[in-house]
Amino acid sequence: MTEGQNQGRAAKLHHNCDQCDVRHKAMCAAVDVKDNDRLSAIVSHRDISPGQVIFEEGDPAEYAYNISSGEIRLYKLLPDGRRQITGFLGEGDFLGLVSDDAYAYGAEAMTQVELCSMRLINLERLLVDIPPVREKLLDMSRDELAAAQEQMLLLGRKTAREKLLSFLMQRYDRADSRPTEKNLHLPMTRTDIADYLGLTIETVSRTFTALREEGLIELIDTHTVQFPDLESVRDAADAF
Amino acid sequence: MTEGQNQGRAAKLHHNCDQCDVRHKAMCAAVDVKDNDRLSAIVSHRDISPGQVIFEEGDPAEYAYNISSGEIRLYKLLPDGRRQITGFLGEGDFLGLVSDDAYAYGAEAMTQVELCSMRLINLERLLVDIPPVREKLLDMSRDELAAAQEQMLLLGRKTAREKLLSFLMQRYDRADSRPTEKNLHLPMTRTDIADYLGLTIETVSRTFTALREEGLIELIDTHTVQFPDLESVRDAADAF
DNA sequence: CGAGCTGTTGACATTGCTCAAATTTCGTGG
DNA sequence: CCACGAAATTTGAGCAATGTCAACAGCTCG
């Protein structure tokens, strides 16, 4: 299975950025193709299995990462264990840039994950030498910030029902594959969804059931949702 | 009314950045002093009175602003009027950069405000010509992002009591003037606080009363708080 | 097959919200 | 400086949405 494959790959430390599948949607897109070797020289490949911690809040920040494949959750914890998931990241997303010298949040793999890692030191150098990279990172953090503000609106002012519907629409719209696809796959557990939406798992579960009974969604299985009528879901989700 | 005032002052379009009080803590600090005229050439001065809208969510984004003095609230609205305040800004803070071509949130003056405005077009040019400015803006948005994530934790996972205490500590720590000062001034209304913390004004009010009765805070007047024992407040606020 | 997850459902508790009214604060004009 | 009306804040009573605790069902893995 994948384990074997991954280990095979990890042996080859320096990935070749020329052949990277996600280059176009990652921060790397800002690097001119002719500087690819510059990029390849500083990145390493890393495989992570589901549930594994990539880094924890407060860890000294040494690496930044691009996600080559798989999905990750970012979260913050309170001393007593309450958790808030601040975001889910997927293919092409970037993580690890911090103002401080410590990570401001933790990161865990939700699925099998392939990371493209680089030392922050080397990244800093890249930012200086190749200005478009900084430009790209600024654009990306502005997007992240806009998403964070949208999430604050959700957390502070929406009902459980609105939260879940907004979440589903957010996932649906983000999913790159949008041909005739009416199915939405949710890789995360109910606990993850609850911690993302500021709810308990019971409320998430009950709300899923309620939406199903209303006919707004169909639950193909616990991790797959279908929308009989997309528009009515959007209307109910508000906020868009 | 205020219109008149604004036009009066606005007559003097180009502020002199050499003499700016907040230059050192604003984005402008990234501009070398010798390029000050470059900066002065693109900024204008604007006065805003309390309650006035600076821009609304969805407005086409034309200007970015530095705050010379005063305090501002940023917010997002739901169609039915529910409001989430996403942040309070003060002296030296920067607002208006957007990924889209429309503002992602609204901004209103809470007090009398002096703004230093610049066209986004001109700012873009500055970013290209003076790389440290982009660097500075990236740093600032990383800080903003970290603050946003902290706020998500607060909104999603803290109790009303913890929310209010965290808010008070956040304000206390941010207030630049921290000599022997045990007083904290809150320029915003209870409604603003409620909309920032994801609560109702009644709950905010009751929680203030409860904290006063516990002896954790003293209310000098509705907008001034004192902390008899700062440490016990910090303990109760968690999350730090 | 049994242990251990994950998810669902039920019964009940509680936090924070809603509606309403009393009180205080604040801005304005005299 | 004072009085008045409007706005902001506080307080009370009841309620609803969501959380807590507990039982149970379905699946996966050994």
C-alpha cells in the first residue's frame, strides 16, 4: 500500500520541482521556471500518515511546508484541552510562516499527506532573491485573512444550522473537481467538524440528521454528502 | 456638520510624512527617510467623525489607510443585520488591502479619526519600487492572521466570562501607555464589545457586573476598567 | 468474535438569548 | 450650569439553543 510507495519516495530528498503536480497552485508558481533548480535545492519531501502531528503550537518554527497531496487540520488549544480548528488545508496550500519564531498553531495530517518542506532560513533567502515569491505570499495571506474573518462571522453570529450549511458550501465551492459532481467528500471526522464550527459532535450529528430530514442534503455515508438542490442549500447558508 | 470639517482639512492634501507622529509604527516605517517625499506625494489626509462609515463591505476598493489617530471598528454583516466585529484598529494600524477588488469588510470610526489615505494604485507602485514595504505588509498581515486565529479560538471555544476577560487583557496588553497605569479605557460601546465577542449586550453587561462582584475588576465608569490584581485576571482569562 | 473507534440518538441541564422595564449617561439647548 | 430627551447600560424573568451525560449501533482491526 501507500506506505511502501511513500518511503520509496522519501529516500529521494530533493524533489524535482519541474515535475511537481501542484506547482501551479502553490507558492512556487511565483518562481520563474528558469529558477527551478534554485527551488529544488531547498525543498525536501516528507510523508506523513493520518493523525500524525506535523508541528505543535509553540514549537520553534524551523520549516515551512507546501502540501503536495492530502489534507491537514490547523488548530489551537486551550489549557484544558478545548480545541478550535482554525482551518483545513489541502493540495497546494502553504503553512508554517510565522511572525514569531514559534508556530502559532498546531498542524496534523487528516489523511496520508505528502509535504514539500523547506527551512525557513532558506525561504527567507528566497523571498529576498525572488521578489515575486513575497508578493505571492502576501496575496495568499490576504486570502487567508479574508477566510479567517468570514470564519469569525460564522463562529460569532451563526446558528448551528447555518454553520453547518456554510461549512458544506465552503467545501463544495473549494473542491477543485466540479464537473457534474454533486457529491461532496468530507475527509474529517465529526469531532473535527465540531471543533471547526465551535459546536459539539452531538450538535453536528443532530444537525446533519435534521438537514437530511428536511431534504436539504443526502448522506451517502458519514463522509459523503449530496445536494439534491444546491440553490436551496445556498439560500439557507446565508452569508454569501 | 462633519462634511464641512472634512472638506476644510482635506484641502491640505499632502501631509508631510517627515513630521508624522505615527510613522515609526505604521507601514511607513519601511520606507527609508530619504524616500519620504515619495511617500508624501501619494498620501492625503482625511478626518472622520465618530460613527462615520469609512467604507462598507463590498465597496470597490480604491484606497488604503493608515490611522494617524483615533479608533476604528472593522465588521462583517449577515443579510439580516447580525454583525460580527472582526477587529478594532488604532493609531499606526493599516487597513484596506484586499485580495479582491472590493473591501472584504466594513470600517467605521469609533472616535474622531485622522486617516492618512493613499490610492491602492499608488500603493501597488510603492510595493514594487520599495521592497521593504511589501515585507513590512507581509509581516503585518501575519500578525493580523495570528490575531484572527486567536479570536477564532475565543469565539468558538470560550465562555462569556473567558471571552470578556481575554478581551480586557488583550486591550490592556496592547495599550501602548503602560507606565504605572492600572486603568483601561474602552472607547467602544457594549454593543461593539458584544459584536466582537459573539455575545449579546445583555450578557456583556451581566458579565461585567459579575466580574465586578467577584472583585476581579472595578468599573470606574462604563468605559473605564481597573484591575485590583492583574495576575488573577490573567489566570482567569486562560488562553495565554 | 471482541475491543475500540466513530457516529447517532435520547433525556436532561445550562449557558446565553429574548423581551421588557428601570436606571444611568450623554449631548444639546436654554 | 441645569434641564430634558435620547441613547446606552443594567437588571429581571422566562425560554430556547446548544451542551452534557449516557446508551447504543455500526465498522474496523486484530
